[in-house]
Amino acid sequence: MRLHRLIAILLLIESRGQMKAKDLAYALETSVRSIYRDVDVLAEAGIPIVARSGPNGGIKLMDGYTVNLKQLNGEEVIHLYLTGMGIYAGGQTETGLKLKNALLKLEKTLPETYLADIEKAKTRFYFDDTPWWTERAVIPCLEAMRAAVWRSWKLRITYQKVGGDCSTRLVHPYGLVVKKADWYLVAFCEDIGELRTFKCERVIAVEQVEESYEIPEAFSLEDHWNKQGVLFKQNCREKEFYPVTVKLHESKRALMHKLDVIESRQAEDYWLLAINWYSHERACQEIVDWLGHIEVIEPVLLRDFAKEKVRELLRLYS
């Protein structure tokens, strides 16, 4: 959102005094041209912002001027950053209330030019990320884990496995990852001496240990998560491998990305795909949703199962 970027420009130049357009563009992942356009918008709104060229030049606020954004504390800035990434913990949770408080403070400091747009946006756009048929998982210890990640405090967590068994572990939180609607804590576990990923909703109790730790300089949360994702998929394929050959008509090619395709070959007006459906039981469950979209060629056992399901539908609707 452009409003987020305008706020971010003000935060950056007020906290650092002066920044070059290329540095702002890099920090905000946009183009230099967009930065200059945003600066023009801020200037037109009455903010005395100055852009100077040359080796010692840059973008800054006029001497003696402040937009009072410094009244935001560190916690509030964190919540603004998270919501800018699309990571929003709303409702009456502690995190949601802190975010609302930060946004209210920002609104009060922005020029009147923006206030009408903000009020209009509040009434015209509403973001509901809850599923239709299920309740969103409760994460009772999310705020404590987020605080520990930010402050680099150790945590003693009580973790509940899928089967219900619980264990207590002393961990060094390295970071939080949100995938779809699920939160994961990446942390070094002292008990086993290696990095582990914990699903946050299964952390049923935490105790903050005000003892700091060091994250290795070479560690990258994004790189680690992506590598673990690749390994996870590979392990799933090795442990649960059930190859199925199917035909997919060219007109339904857009559905291909929903299948775990191992090999593909185009022939006339259809695609011949080798896919992994992990197990015969799972394939029998999945095939019901795919009837009418794909034709199962092999294995014969699954093809016969699909035929019987089609016969059941014909009997039901005849």
C-alpha cells in the first residue's frame, strides 16, 4: 500500500536524518522514481521535505521540523512492520490491540490531507482471514514468543505433539515464520543441540528466561525456511510415494499446479502426467474431487476405484 510506504519514508528520514533516494528505494523494495513521486506527494501535503542532489545530498526534513513519529515506541513499530507484511493478529488479542494503538498514533500525526482517505478506507475495505467452516487455531503463547524473538531471550516451552504427548524444551528463538495462516517458531533446541521448527499452536505454555544468546552471523531465516521446505517435500516423497499416471486435457492445464507432478508430457490436446499421490488411501480420497478433471490411467486398482465412484454418481442421479 502506498500509504504504508509514505509512512515508512517519514519514519526512515526522521530517524536517520537524511537518506539517498536509492537507499530508500532499496529499503522499501521499490524504484527510485517511485520514491521521488512519493516525496512530491508528501511535499504537496504540506510536509517540508527537501531533496538535495550531489555527493552529500539526499532526502530529509527541513531543519527543526518533526512529524512526531518518534512518539511511536519500538513495539508499535514492530507491529506496523508485521501488518505491512500481511502478518496481522487482529481482534481483541494483545497483539491486535497494540497494532490498533500504533495506527491511532500514526493517524494523529499525519497531515489532514490523508485523514479523509484513511476514514474512507476504513469504511470501504475489510479484511477477514478466518476460514468459512473452521475456527482459526488459537495460539495462546504467540505474544510471548514474538517478544522473545525480538529481545533474544531464551524460552522454556511446553510442546504438545500431534498424538497428545507433551515435552518441555529450552530453546533459543531464531525467528517466526507465517505460512498461510499457520505460525512456526524456528529455534535452536538446547536439549537436542540442533535447530528445530515448532508449530506455534502446539506450544501450550512458555516461560521467558531472561538469558540472551547469539544467533550465528551466517544464519538467514528466509534461507533456512526455504531449505527446510525443500527437504520436507523430499522426505514426504521418499516416505510416501504412490505414483499415478493421469491424463489432463489442455483446457484444464491451469489445474496442473495443484498436483505433485513428477513428469509431464504433452500429446495432442492433453497432458500425460506422472504424479505422486503419496498413498493408495490418500489417492482414493483425492480422486473424488478430481472426477471430471482428470482420467486415471495407472495403477489399474485406482482406475477401477474411480470407475466405481462414477457408477455410484450415475446411480444416485439417474
